[in-house]
Amino acid sequence: MRSRQEVQSQMTTVTHPRPPSVERVLAGARPQLDPAWQREAIVEIARGVVADERDRLAADPEAAPREVSDLASELLARLSSLADPVGAGLVPTINASGVILHTNLGRAPWPRAATAHGRDSCEGSRRTH
């Protein structure tokens, strides 16, 4: 039977570069964080930034971890994209489902002129947004 030291000496330790902790990324971004933002949301997004960095490092063992300041900037960029609804891909809409459902307009036949006008109106609004 081999001794514990013999087993440990034969084991090779493989170390992979690790990204900084979520707390270090948060600390790097903290001076620029808006106090109105919810901490839970900020932490969740920071976890995503660190997870993406971990995946990048796992995909390329030769890659060096990015600096905390770079990851903090990435966190701030993701937060600002959420703060700007248009930048996040959201567009203004009108919710008329209640009107259609509760007035039976969804079941009523529409004259051809009305459907053509509605279609033209919708196409025009897409061009302006």
C-alpha cells in the first residue's frame, strides 16, 4: 500500500486561470452605480459577467483573466443597456387586447376598407419607429 505522500506526489494539480470574484467586480463598479438600482438585480448581472468570463477562460486555457476594471465596465454597460428600454430592443406598443376581447370587435367582421386602413396605419407606424 502506498503512503499518502506517494499518492500526493504522483497527483498533478492542474490550475486554470480564474475570473475575479463577483464581489471584486461589484467593488470595481460601485463608485459608478446608481443607488436607485436594486442590489439583487446588480448582483445577478455581475454573476452573469463573471460566468461569461469563466466560460471564456475555460474555452481558451491560454487566455489570461480580464482585469477587474474591465469586468466592472462590462457590468456597467449591461446595466445601462437595461436602463435604456429602446437600447434593450423594446419598442412602444399599445395594448388593445381588452378592447378587442370585451367589445367583441375580435368577432365582428370588418369592412375591407377598414382592414386596409388598419393595415396601412400599422405599416406607417413601423416606418416611423
